[in-house]
Amino acid sequence: MEPKQLAGLGRYSGPATLILSSLAAGTKHGYALTKDIEQFSGVHLSPGTLYGALTRLVDQGLIEPVPSDDERRRPYRITSAGSKALQVQLSEQRRIADVGLRRLAGEPS
């Protein structure tokens, strides 16, 4: 899968980026993802947003469920394609942020 897949998520790229960033630190289930994302970003993902994004990310092969004995908690992990897509997405966000910061400082972009 191509790493540019996050660009195809359109309005869903924000939650996808947050989820992939959280899973880059290790396997987590939904509640743990929500808490980790709140801790590092200050963003609260509603259950509908979280689980909708998880479904899309699984369908795209960017994350995968991990077998678990606990039926109530389904853990997920990032795939190698997900890691590549996250790298591309974060690099693009950094590039855009750098342009914006230079412009705010009155520097040519």
C-alpha cells in the first residue's frame, strides 16, 4: 500500500493521524487510544469518530486488530504501511506548519 493513503482520508485525516501516532507507541484498545490521544494532543475523540476511523484504517491496511481473549477490548496495532503513511502525513504537516510560521514572521516562503 502506498504511504500517501492518509491524504485520501480527507476530513478524516485528523483522527487517523492521531490514532496512528498513538499506535506508533504500541498496541492499544479503544479506551486506551482515547486516553493516550487526549494526553498527547488535548483532543477528545468521541466513540463514533474513534471507531469509524479505526474501521477505515483497518479497511485500508494501515492498522490491524490483534487477537485477544477479552471480547470487550479489541486491541489494534499499526502496520508497516500505516507507519509509512504516518511518516508521510507528519512530514507534510511539518512542511505546511513551517511555511505558516515563516509567513507569520514576515519571511518569504
